[in-house]
Amino acid sequence: MEGERDLGRSSVGVVTVDDHAGFRRSIRDVIDATPGFELLGEAVSGEAALGVVAELAPALVLVDVRMPGMDGFETARRLRSSHPAATIILVSSDDVAESAHDSCGAAAFVSKREFCGATLTRVWEEHGARPAPQAVLGGQDPMTQADHPPRMM
């Protein structure tokens, strides 16, 4: 169900997790301007992200490293455990050791300074989740949720 590559869909569903409204707006603008991606929802905290991802089943989750409460590393660990097919990418304005994403199950790390449409596309092409078996999909396309406005929690 969640996290599969394009199986006849027109776009990759994305959820963003960041406590800063300005960066969420920037990510939203990048996703809107990048063909093949669609913002399904946003979360303002790691705790909220667990519910948003469970509800919307995105293929790609962009998680800020530094957030109050549950940080990005713990959020990524929990998302990896509960949604193993989703591709989780850590983002931060801080320098994070290249291997730090491995410890929490995230596929990659992207600097906020380098986040743009080309980076989004490259990261998905390099780390995007593999197709889920049709039996798991149950004939439903999670991307049909893109008909609804992005959810904010």
C-alpha cells in the first residue's frame, strides 16, 4: 500500500514534517513546482507525523532532524517501524554526519540549503521505495488521495 514507486500513477505522494512554517512553505513550493510529486500533507511535529503518515500513506516522507519533542531521528525510527515501505529522507539546516541517517532507518540526508526540485527528484530516483506486491495494494491507489488538499497536523 504505502511507499510504492509509480505503478501507473502520475505522482509520488509526499508528507513533510517540520516545525518551521517557513520551511514547510518552501518545501510545498518545491513539491508543487516539481513534476511527478504531490504534497499529500504536512505535520508540525514528530508526534503528529505518525498520525499523518498512517492516514495518508505517502511514498515519501521528508523529516526535519531538529524538532522539539520527538526529533527527526526518533520520528524516522518510528515511521520505519510502522511504515516500512515509505521512503524517509532526513532534512536539516545543520550538518549531519553522512552516516547518521542509517542509524534511524532513513534512506538519505539532504541539507535544507540544497533542497530543490532537482534534489527531490534525484533523492527519489536513488532511494525511492520498491513496488509493493499487488496483493498488499488491495487494488487501491494511495495517490488518489491527492484529489484532496494537503492535510496539516
